[in-house]
Amino acid sequence: MQITFMINGQKVTPKRESSSIDEIITARLQDIIEELIGSARCPEHGMQPQVIGKGESVNNINFEISGCCEEFIAEVKVKLAKLD
């Protein structure tokens, strides 16, 4: 599964040990996302989802989900709704 974070137009690499609060928070978000959908695979195509978290700050991130088919994307979105 691919998880990418774009904060204020800049790619942020999640790091647990960092002086950047954005890197620490995105690392925790990545852990949570992996817990929720890390094992998710499309039952028809066998593909994993791709997740992009975008926002002006780590306090305001919206997630975009892409995948092989609409049914699988909808399934992943339901699982990620637990983040709210």
C-alpha cells in the first residue's frame, strides 16, 4: 500500500524520530491508516489501495483514495471513515 502526505503543497515523509511535528504526526497517521486498511486488497483484482493525505496543515488533512475499481475504493473509504 502506498501512503503519501502533502502538507501545504510539500511532500512530508513520516518519521517517528524527528524535530518536525509534521513528520511525527504523519508517522502516527500512517500507523493508524495501516492498522485500518493495511491488509485491504480488492477481492476481484488483488490490488491494494493508494492513499494521499493532503492539507494546509496536519490539523486539516483530507484523504484521497485510489484503487483498481469503484467498489474497492468505496470499501476502503468506509474503513478510513473511522479516522473522523
